[in-house]
Amino acid sequence: MGARETALGALIACRKEEAWSNGILKTYIQRDRLDRRDAALASRLCYGVLQNRLLLDFYLQQLLTGKLKDLHPGLRDILHLGLYQLYKMDKIPDAAVVNESVSLAKKYFPRQKNGPGLVNAVLRAAVRAGDTLQQPKSYVERYSHPQALVDLLKDYVGKQRLEPMLRANNEIVPTVIQVNTLRTDADSLLLQLEQEGVTVEKHGWMPDCLVLTGTGDLERLESFQRGLFYVQDCAAKLSVLCAQLPENANILDCCAAPGGKSFAAAIAMGGTGTITSCDIHSHKATLIEKGACRLGIENLTALVQDASVFVPEWEQKMDAVIADVPCSGYGIIRKKPDIRYKDPASMEELPVLQKKILSNQARYVKPGGVLLYSTCTLLYRENEAVVEAFIKEHPDFALEPLPLPGVFPENTSGMLALVPGEYDTDGFFISRLRRKL
């Protein structure tokens, strides 16, 4: 089974089963036993189509003789794959794109009347049209973000930052990893990764951080299996560093899966102290436990625990609590492109849960301790509004300036919103609160 077939299967699963692309794609790549090269191509195709679906539909409508709504969904997926290769990739011959797409139609939709013929005709027309097709004028079609989402994001980031952010959401995202300095150092890991055939460079401003391309399935790498690194965006790592965790601290990570912030905390403390990593789902707690074991982190305990439910024995026992709460995820659209197509109305009640979690987690912080609130979204109602409401209800907590790397302006507010396209990170919100003595 080849990369295009794997990508098609993932796209169909995303559409029919409402599966998340990152999870289903990983499963399908392993199921189909793709080598590194084909795994990278399947990922590029799947994410590329999801990132550009509305744009590809805009092109399709110009190439079809009938109406887009009458097109069989599976054939539409195949045509999306073909158009993406023709218009967004430059190393695949046009004839190969057409032939492979027709083969997919013959294999998966043989009962669709003239399905393979339609795929052949449309893609050949696309080849002939080249760059003469009409180009979209609206952000909705140009960057494949539904209008309701464009409006929401504009309200938060402003008109000037909107288009660069939308553009960044559609770029190919490199894999960012954090060095496990409990076992190695950045220079040694860089050398080993190069020997494993990975293209790697040091990150521009985050210490002990490497940027990888051409990885394929990371879990096959010897360096991964030896626990020399873990995958984590710089925004998430920065949030933990902003807590300035002291050695031998007692840390609670209340919404920890898949464990990156807990791992960052353990490494920041040099393996000292204790870390309690919680998730509401048992399989995710197991995932955290396995990750800690792979990395050689021995001071972490993974528990199944609802972050909104009070645990009396933890009251005022924690030097720091990390509350990276469930959110709409609009800051990680570049990694989970299908998020953009979810109905925003289904997420309007999230601030209720976020406030409940933050208030509950505050009960665990010692006097003088730190409460870190973060999300991977870009909406005021889930970020600043939650923190502001919390401070009004909890006068024993106060915001503190964030200690940031030199590439950032000085922070005095205690809150920071990272916007895609500005610091080469995911979209992220970070705030730091101190419990008064």
C-alpha cells in the first residue's frame, strides 16, 4: 500500500468517522507499514488537503461540468489529493498524479458511474489550466478557514496579524523536539539524529531544542527508543519554563496528557522533586507513564483524576500547579488542520469548564506557590477573560511578569498570547499567578 492510498484512507476516516487527522494518520501509517519516505509523503498529502480543502473546492468548481455538491464524497477526496499535488507540490510529475488518482478511483469506487473517467477528465483539465484558474479573493477560500472562525480569530489578533496567522496555519510544520538533558545534550543528540538520516538544526531561541525534517515515523528512531528526546512545541515548553520551578519542588500537572509539560518540568528540575501528572482518561494516564519510563523520569506519578474534582489531601501541598486546560485548540490549527472545520458554537461553553478547573486547582497551591494557566487557543473568552474572572474571585492570587527569552518584549502583565507566524510556535496563551503569603 502506498502513500496516496494511506492518505486517502485517513481523509475518508476524518470525514466519515470524525477522527482527528493526527491520530488516524499515525495509526494508518503503522498499519500500512510505510517506510520513512512514504510516511512523510502520506502526512504531507493528508495535512495538505485538510489545510486547503476550501481552496481545492474553489478550484474544483471551476473544473467540474456539474455541481460540487453532487460529487461523490470519496471521489472528491481523490480529486482533492490530485489537485493538491498538481498545485501545491512541484516534484511529482503531472502524469503520475493523474494516473495514481485514477487508480485509486478504480480500486475504491468502481461502482461509481464513470468515477475513474471523471477523475481523469478533471485532473487533465487541471493540468491544462495550470495557473490560469481564477484565484479566490476571500480569506475563507484562500486560506480554507470558515468565515465564523475567521471572524473569531480577527477579534482576538486584530486585522494586521490576521492574514499572516492564517498563512502560517497552512504552512508545513517541522517537527520540534526537546532534548532530554537527563540523558544527553543537544550537540550529542544532533549528531546522532544526523547519523540516523534525519535533517536537524538547533532552534533559534529555545535552548535544548531541535527542529527536524524528513523524520517519517519518529518512534522507529533509535534515539527516540532510548529516550533521548520527546516531541513538544516551544510554546508548551516555554509555559513550563515561565513557572521557574525550583529543585525538589512538588508539582501537579492537572491535565497532563500526553505528558510533555510534565516531562519538561522533570527535566527543568534536574530529576529532583515530585511530579503528579493527571488525566481524566485511564489510557492517557498510561500513555504518560510509558513516556516517563522511556525518558527515564523516575519522579513522576501518573494518575486518573478529573481536574475539576477536589482532592482534599492535595490542598495547599503543591509548590506549582500546571493547568493547561481543555480548550478549542485554535492555536494548533497548523498541526490539527481539521479543527478549523469544527462548529465554533460547540465550544462556547468551554470557559465554564476552564474556570471550574482553574478555581479547583488553585486550592492545591501553597502560599507563595505558582499557578500556571495555559491554553492552545486564541480566543479572549478562554484566555484573558478566564484569568481576569479568577483574580476577581481569588484575591489571594496575583499575576506576575513572565520571564521570557530575549527575542520577546519585556512582559509586565503576567499574560502572553503567542500567535502563529510570529515566533515560529503554535498559538498559545500563558499566564502565571502567585499565591500570596
